[in-house]
Amino acid sequence: MMRQEGMRGITLVELMVVVAIVAVVMGFASMGSDMIRGARKSGVTQQLLADIQLSRIRAMTHDAHGFGIRFQSATSYVVFRFNDCNNDKSYDTNTCAGYSREEIDATVKQIPASVVLKKTNPSTNVNNDILIYDPSGVSRSATWALGNMTIIVKNDTDEAGMQCISISTTRVREGVWGWDHSASQYKCLGT
């Protein structure tokens, strides 16, 4: 077969250079995706922490029964003012007019895709769990018992780098979910 003048094939070296360039670009694209997912997780953690702290401050500074957060699902939560319709110091789901929840001025917060909320550990789902701050700034549960709670913020597909918010009676703390050697268990470790 005769080779026509001006036609030239691709050498093995040129092909290897192209493959290397494509591999580097794919690596950067993968890193960028992980960085975006990490930024979303951090953003959700910061927003939730701000909403929890704002609920506590509002409860102590406004004339109300309290303010709270209802963790509606793994992908949303509701920030509300506690409307104790029957004055029993307990959050009820069907006491107010129209059999509605004891929530007014409610705002639903949606969580970005790929980030989910869990309660207590990475496998326990939130299911309308309630956190209310009373006028003294003490966290309460729906039954008005002390409202200690841990919320874990994680990517929906992996367990790496989970962040958490630990809520005790009088403080709120952000941290990372990890192994506590002194307690020999996983828990929210302060940052």
C-alpha cells in the first residue's frame, strides 16, 4: 500500500499524551465534585446551627411560649414559634384550631440534594423530632422533657467526614462525628 504525501498517522507517544491529559482532567473533575458535596454539607451544618441558635435567642427575648425546630425528614426541617394552644407545656400535633400542629410563623427549610440529616447516629432517621427552646433558653423535647439531641449532617452516599450538632440542655455545639477513645463509642466530637 502506498502512502500518500501529506498523510500522517498518530504515534504511540501522541496517543499516550492525550490519554494522560484526559486522565488528569477527569481527576480534577472528580475532586471538584467531592469539594462541592463537602461544601454543601458544611453549608447545611452552618445553616442548621444558625437556625438552632436563633430559635434559642428568640425564645429568651420574645414574649412567646418558645421557639423550635421540627426535623420533618432527612431532607427538610421546620423553624417555628411554639403556640401552646392548650397550655399544657407539651407539643401536640392536633390541638390547635383545625387540628393543626402547635406551630405558627413556620418556615420550611429544604436541604440541598446529596445531603441528609440523621438523629443520634448515621443510621437513625429523623421523623418529625421536635426541639423547642423555652423562655429560659433550655432545650425541650415534644413532651417538655429536657431536649438533648444529636443531629448528624452527612452526604447521602458515604459515611466520610460527617458533621454533627450536639444539643444539650443549655448549650449547642458543632463538631465532627467520630470515635471517642475515652468513651469507647462514636459521638459528636467538638471542633
